[in-house]
Amino acid sequence: MPDYAVILESAWIIKDAKTLDDAIGIAIAEAGKRLNPSAKYVEIELGQLACPFCEEELNSALVVANTALVGLLLEMKVFRAESPEHATRIAKSVVGRALRDIPLKVQEVQEL
């Protein structure tokens, strides 16, 4: 049975964000706090979007009226899964249990 790396995309809403950097830091800290200790092996990083005009990478974070929407990528290694779909279900179950009420979308599944 192979091992997989599953990358999930999540959306965080941060209220009273003064700057974009503050919003990103708060979102990563909140995600880390909610994932510890039950899923501390999940790696957290800021999501990236491709600009439709210049195709450069942009941070997936936006602040409007002191409210921010921050896109995070959550990467988890799943060992001895039967298939990519099985690895996805395991990752969504583990991460979803820790991050209740946070939308999750599968970004990528890679066999290790």
C-alpha cells in the first residue's frame, strides 16, 4: 500500500485585521493552535494564486474593511492508503475534525 501527500486548501476569515501581514500571521497561528495537539504533523503555509494577466504568483489573502480572507494550504502525509481517494478521505477526516466549520478543498494528492 503506497503513501500519499494530500494538500488541502482552507479559507480563514479574520476580523479586525489591520494589515495583510497581520491577517496572514493570525490565520496561520489560529490554524496551528486548532491543529495542535491532535494533528500537529499537518504543515501549514500560505496559499498562492496565479495572476490571470501576468501569471505571477500572488498571496491568496485579501483585506477589505478590516476583515480578511486568507487562503491556507494544509499538507498531510497519509501512510499505507489503499488509493488516492482513500488518502483524501483520511486527510479530510483528520484535518476536518480539528478545524470544524472551516471549508476544506482537496488541492493535490501525490504518491510518495
